[in-house]
Amino acid sequence: MVVTIDVQESVRQILYDRWNLHGNLSRGSLGPDGFNTGVPAAARKYPSIEVLPVSERHTVLSVDWWMMNPLVHVHVWERPRTITKNNLATAKNNRRFLVQEVKRILHKHQTAAEDIEFMMLDDEINADQFHGLEEEKMESSRAVQEGFFPILHTIIPVRVIQFHSATLGGIPANR
């Protein structure tokens, strides 16, 4: 079963509403498209924050209550503006700031969404794509001449806890 769009959108909205970086990593610089729930790779802008569903588990708690435990991945995307070692270093630094901000927000606001009881972060996964580019050969590489840029990509798994009732249809009223 796939995670509902509500969980994805709730996590995306928490990030967007509480984003506090400045300069070229500010919410205004990223824009609404910089915080999304999935775009084709060709349409992705950099940097961007993407929240995608992974899986959903259900646990029956009683006759009327069950717990949903969806897993979403927050993808942090960045790439250098041009192919130089300095720009790659700047992009790596930007990615580090983006990842820190995502983690700060989700740790601080674990119970902020109305439809989410609690969120837990798992260890981040770096999934950089260098297209065969080695840092020391980047500027003269054939891949660069053909227009390939290194893509810096970090995945932050987020486990979400939700409670649902057959009679009430959602989170308990006495939370």
C-alpha cells in the first residue's frame, strides 16, 4: 500500500512553513517548487526539497483502533552552478546546510501536523551522482563537456505515526 498524499503534503508543508535559511537557500529563493512531493528529474530545480512516499504499515490496536506507520523519504537535491572544484565545494556546503535545516525542523516539530501523531528520523543516506566524474578530473572531463553535472543527493527517511479509528475516522480526540 502506498502512503497517502496527506502525509507527504503534511511533511512538505511543515518544512516549507518553518524554513529558516537565508540567502540563496531561503524559502523565497527555493520558491514553492523547491518544496515538492515529486517532480520528474528533467523538471527538478536545484536546490530542492522533495518528499516522496515509500511504504505504509498498519498495526491493529483494538477492534476500533489501528496505527498507521508510513515511511516517507525527504530528498535533498543540490548541484554546482558550473563545473569547478570551488563550485562543487560550495554545493556540498549548501547541501549540508539544507540537510541540517530539514533535520532541525522535523526534530523540533515532530508533532506539528494535525494528521500526524509523531515523526522519527532515520539515518540519512547520501546518494550522490557523479556520472563518472572524479573531483580531480572534473574540469577537463568528457562528461562535463557533454553537459553532465554532479548531482548531490541526500535521503532522510522519516517514519510517521498516525492513529485511526473505525468509528471516529482519525486521531483520538483526547490527544
